[in-house]
Amino acid sequence: MQRRQFLAVTASAPLAAAPAPPNVVLIYCDDLGYGDLGCYGSAIPTPNLDRLAAEGVRFTHFYSANPVCSPSRAALLTGRYPTRVGVSRVFFPADKVGLARDEQTLADLLKARGYATMCVGKWHLGHLPEYLPTSRGFDEYFGIPYSNDMNPRLMLKGTEAVEQQAVLETITPRYTEQAVGFIERNKAKPFFLYMPHTYPHIPLAASERFRGKSKQGLYGDVLQELDWSVGEVLAALKKNGLDKNTLVMFSSDNGPWFQGSPGKLRGRKGQTYEGGVRVPFLARWPGKIPAGRVLDAIGSTMDLLPTIAGLSGAKLPAKPLDGVDIWPLLSGQKKDHTREALLYFDNWDLQCARLGPWKLHVGRYNSFIYGPAPSTGRVNLRLRPPELYHLVTDPDESFDVAAKFPDIVRDLESRIAKALPGFPAEVQKAWRDTDGRDTAPSEPGRLPRIKG
Ligand code: MG
């Protein structure tokens, strides 16, 4: 073909249509346990979430990056360990801080890609205007900027308080109304709806329609209202013809607190035992994610940013990510993947590492009163020797097999030693401080002390 002919052919050929970036709906519950959904073995019926699982993929080893609220959200929205992004602990209304301003959120990336973006629900990454969702990539915000047990319980629209003490009973239906309205308004262009529910974090409340409905107490009623809300969002997608171009994901920020079930896992919110950090994860995208699969592969909420960025064509942040793109798992191309050891932090303290079926515990909080007042409360203590659990044969971390598998212990210890220098100074200081504590009292009842 002559050059002139070639140019004529290529000029007249229609441009190959790039696949439209999918809409993304990310529903995130607060303190919902691994065992709280019907599809994860709960006695509380959750038919809409069970349908979401049946029409998509359900993970059985999916992790929040932290066992409490604010750090979990920081990891979800940045794809990085929360200790890297300035969020080591839960924020309170008196705090003047938030998610580090130089971090990019998933909403920032999608907004730059042309998405309409909205956050409906509990934010908890800083309540001052520069930290609120509307300064972090979201066009719109409606919700309570922190937990429902904190005061004043402001309900914000954008950055303005529309209620000084949000009425607890109607929170879920109001969030649902906002979410459905956003979908309706933006059905013609790609959108990102981030819906971090306030519940089932305490204090619990359900609307009149759901009170007493579950026959499993108020916690069950609250869960059923959350399940109803998911059903309403799915119905809005269907009604607007958006099912085939919308990726819906569902998860939780940490394990259950006072009520709720971690399933057969050990531990609850605030602990780095599995019950504190392993959470439900469901993903559905008809035609793209095969229906009815259950995956045992290890996934993390930190994986969602790189995965969604890849699907939407959004540019990744300049800073290195800790999450990995799990689209090959979601789409059914792969059943499992290899990844670097997953680290479990609480506050600045690195407490565990997981690789394949193995989990090594190297530190743990103790509730001893420690040292002279006012330095009381939780203290991180090094486990000497560390404890090793095989999470497939021993899911509730009951049988320490470190003595039987010294090579596995050494491998995980060396991975921790290699990873630590890449973390902020606070993490390394916490590690040294823990190391300096005596964790082997010789007399029963003697409190741990600082060595030397
Ligand atoms: Mg929480």
C-alpha cells in the first residue's frame, strides 16, 4: 500500500471506541463484622447483600488495613498504609488534623478523570473545611463527619451543618435518599459514589419501619436497614439502565465492637487478631465479574484504589502504593495472586504480618496499668517469642506453631525488618519503644517495665 492510500484508509476508518469508564459505587459499613451478613453465615437475613454476593464475587480473606475507623478509611481512599498518610488513630471533634493534605484520594483521581463524585455518610478523615470530602476530591458531601458517638453530632451538606445533633433513627434512609438522588442526577456521565454508612457503629438506631423487624434485637434491625439501603441503591442503578456499566463494591472498616459477629474469627474491633481486621468484601459488575464466585485470595481495602484507577483510566498518584490491582482476581482471570506480606498496624505499632496462610504476631497491646500516672492505658508489648498461626487450618488463631516452623518465622521477621525502614519515623520509634519493654515478668502479677 502506498503511503497516500494508507493515510486515506486510516483517515476514513472510525476511531475504535474506548470502553466507557465504569461508574463506581463503594458502600462501606462502620464496625460491621466478618460474620454479620447472611452470605458469611449470619442468622440475620441480609437478602440484598446476599444477592450482591451471588451476582458477583465474595472474598473470604479480605482485610481492612487497621482495626479502627479513621486509619481504615485513610487506607481505603489512598491505597497506602494509614501510618504513611498521617492517620495512625481515630480522630475526635477536638482534633485539628486529618488525612495529610499532600495525599491524593481515590476521589481526586476519579474527579481528574471526569467523574462526578459524592461522599454520602461518615467521613472521619478530619472535620475542618480543608479536610472535608469537598476538599478531597468529592463534588458533594452529605453526612456526619465523624462517629455517631461523638459530639456535637453534626450533619453536614457540603461544609455547612444542616443539623446540630443528627437524628439517629433516620440516618440510613436519609443517606439512601441522597445516594439515589446522586445516581439519578449523574446517570449520563461516569460517577463515583462513596457511601460510608454510619451504622452499625454504636449508638444504634433504626427507623420505625425496621424496629423489631429482624427479631434479632436492634443490631439485627440496623443491619436489615443497611441491607434495605443496598437494595435501594441497586434498584436505582437498574431503573436507570446502569447495571452493566457500574462496579458495586461493599466492605467494612473494621471488626464488630460491642455487638455483631466476627464469625469464627478471634478478636474484635481494636485488635489485630483476624476478627478485628478481616471484613466482608463483595464486588459486582454484571458481564465483567463472573457471578457466584467465592475467593480465598488475600485482598485489602488498599487494593481498591489501584484496581479502580486501572478500570477507569485514572492516573495513579505519584506516591508509591501498598495496594495492588486485583482486577485479575475480580474478573476471574486468576484465582489467587502472590503479594508481599500484609502488615497489621494499630496506632503506630506494627503487630503482625501475613504471608500466604501464615500470620506472625510480633507485638500486642496489654491493658496493664503501665508506669506512673498519667502514663496508663494500653502498652504495646513485644511477643517473645513471636506467635505463628496457620490461618487455614487454625482460623481463630488458637494454636501457636512458631516452634514447629522456625523457617517461616525467620522469613516473616526478615520481611518486617526489610519493610520497617520505609515507614515514617513514628513507626520506627514505636518499634524501638516496644523493643525496650520487658515482656517476660519473672514473678506472677508483676507489671512489665522498661528495660534498664
Ligand atoms: Mg469502624
